[in-house]
Amino acid sequence: MAAPEEQSKPPNRRGRSRREPSDPVASVNMDEVRELIALMSDNGLTELEIEGEAFRVRLRRDLPTGSAQHAEMPAPAPAPVPQPAPAAAPAHSAAPATETSPDQDLQTIPSPIVGTFYRSPSPNADPFVKIGSNIEHDTVVCIIEAMKLMNEIQAEATGEVVKIYVENGQPVEYGQPLFGIKPL
């Protein structure tokens, strides 16, 4: 008795035969990935997931907060015109040789994550801290929303809040200064 012939694998939509899950290595076709990215862009999608028998592709892109999906980029600002250097001050000038920045003596509280900065626990509530507030290491100073999670940010510093660098509802980057603290 002759062995039954193996059934041929049905072709996928591109005319190639499907890979079986037992195949040792599935390769990535970059042309198909580029097509998926173009599909996302053309249709304003932020996430796309496709799953087959032997593969799974998930693409995701983040849009800037508060912007329309199809908004055009603003025109770049013109380059600044170089100004001539000021003449050197006479040697008998009373001005100091180096200027110190007022922020130089401040300890900053940086953003530990990327997300949206909120000064208060809810829109109608008072802010966690204000300029002039004294804080301890465990004082909650703000909330950063990341991926629909509200993360309370602790000061991890002791002192007086003298500067708030970020506006409420503004996106922040990892390491971006949030608060300037004058150590006590």
C-alpha cells in the first residue's frame, strides 16, 4: 500500500505557501513590515496587531499628546542671525568676570518616566506642592500619567520648592527637570 501523499500547504494571499509552526526559524519580510507601517500611517492607526499560525506582528506608534492625527508639522523657525560679539569690558569694570545662574544652587527633581505631568490628583483639587512648599523625601510632588497609569512621584529630596519647570498637562521626557528645590 502506497503512503498517502502529503497535502500541499495552501498558499497565503501573496501566493507563497504558509510556514508551519514546526519550522525552525521564521524570517521577517521587511517589505511586508513596511507595507504594514504605510497602512498604519495612511489610516491614522496608532496600533496594529496581526497574528497567524506561526507568527505575530505588533506595531505601535505614539502620537504627541493633544495634537490631531493628521496635523501638519509647523514650519521650522528661521535660523537666528548671529550677532557680533560685544566689545570686551574695560579692566576697571565692576561687573564680575563670571555670572552664576540662579538655578545653579537648586537641586532638581527629574521625571523618572515619560508621560503627562499633573500637579494635582484631580482637576479640581489643590496642587500637591506650590512654590514655597517645604518637602521631605517621601512627599508626593506630582503625578505622571504613562500608559493610562497614574504614577505618584515622590520628591526624594528635602527642601523648599522654589521653581516649577513644567505646566500642568504638559508631556515630559525621562530626566526632564520638574521642580527646583532649595536645600534646607
